Amino acid sequence: MLSIQTVEHIVIAIIAFLVLFNAYLSFNTIKNDTINVILKNWAYNKYFFLTFVWGVLGGHFFLGSYKPVFGSNWWLPVVLVIVIILLLIVIGKRLDRSFILKRRYQLLLLISGVFYGHFFWSQRHIPEILFPWE
Amino acid sequence: MKNINTLVNDQDFIKKVQYILIALFIILIALDIYLALDKTDNNTISNVILQKTDNGLFVLTYFWGVIAANLFITKKSPKAISPLAGTVIVLALAILIILFNIEPKMLTALSNFKYNISVYSFSMVLGFLVGYAFWRQKS
């Protein structure tokens, strides 16, 4: 049983670990080993699902529409996002090692992720909201 | 400054860092599933971040945008400014946001809007633009 405060401390500890670890990696003598470079190389090669996930999390955490698209089926967007991510991983896995996903498609993945997190998988859904045009 | 020639390309070390990152992702996902299923309500990572942002972490969303530009939008032309200067600009803007207390001001300014435009959409876009201008990686 973890209280909200414990979870806060865990989240802060993980962020602090990542920042310090990345600082160490950028000042050691091995090149291209920072978290930024590794994640960039993953996203541009087979694991472009990362770009989509970053967008989804941004929309899910920080934005979020009030009107649920799927009504009371709150589980549907969760299952759907898992299916989409698994699909992207499977597609990526089949690609060649030298494959590079272009920058414009990265932007497209990021934006579609934000839209998904905002409209379909929002944390701020209020079930009974009426909009002015309804 | 460090001499660039002394940097070595060590694939084994990079592999280890990759494994640390993958392990961290898996731990986070497992922890969040556990938190969602346990008996304490509203203690998932999503909920904690949501409550934090509603209480004043405009800066967190700003960094979301900066990191998005850094990781996913690379730069083909040579860098206009040094990576160090870029990092300093990114951090300085974050400190300015805190010093000038931007979030409450934005919340007040936007409270008159009927359709409730999220304040954080502004900080996300701002972060993305700052990251795009000053903190991109070479492709």
C-alpha cells in the first residue's frame, strides 16, 4: 500500500536519478551514450513507438478533454492504446537496422499521440457534461 | 572543454545504458499497474503528476515540449549555437517561468475563456518551440 506522498517521492527520485545519470554520461569519455542520444536513435530507427508514446503521455497527463468519446467504456481507450503501441512495435521490429523514419513522420506521430491522449484517453473526463452547441 | 578526440565509441557501454533504460521503463509500468490495482485511490503515477500540475508545475509541461523537440526532431544543418549555450538558455527560461510566477498569471488570464483552453497547452508548445530553436540533436 503506497500513499500518494510515497509515489511523489518515487517519481521525484526517478527524475533526479535520470538527470544525474545523464549528466554523468555526458561528461564521461564515451560518446553517444547519453539518454538523449540513445532515445533519439531508437525513435529514428525501429522503436518509433516512443515518439507516439511521448505524445500520448503529454496529452494524457497535461491536457485532456472533458467529454469522453467512448462514453462510459473507460477501459476501451486503454486497451486501444496498448494495441496501437504493440502494432507499432511489431511493424518496427520487421524493419531493417539501417531504416530511418523521417523527421516529418516523427512530428506526425508526436502530434497524433497528443491528440489521442487529449481526446480518447483523457484523465479529466466528466461523464455528464453538456457543451454549448448541444 | 574536453578534447573531442579523447571520446571513444564504446558499444558495450551504450548497451548497458540501454538495458538500464529498458529496466526503468518496465519498473515504471509495473509500478503503475500495481498502483492502479491497489486499495489506495488516486495514487497512480498519472494521478500524482496530474495533481502536481494542477498545483503549479507549468515547468514540467515546458520540459515535456523541450524534450520532445530534443529527442524526436533532429537538425540536419550544423548547430547555430553550442549545445552548452542551448542547455543554458533552456534552463534559464525554466527559471524565469518560476521567478515571474507565470502559471497563476496565465490561469487568471485564461479563466475568462468559455471553452477552458488548457494553460499547459501553452507551456507545451512554448517548450517545443524553445527546444526546436535551441536544443535539437544532430540527425
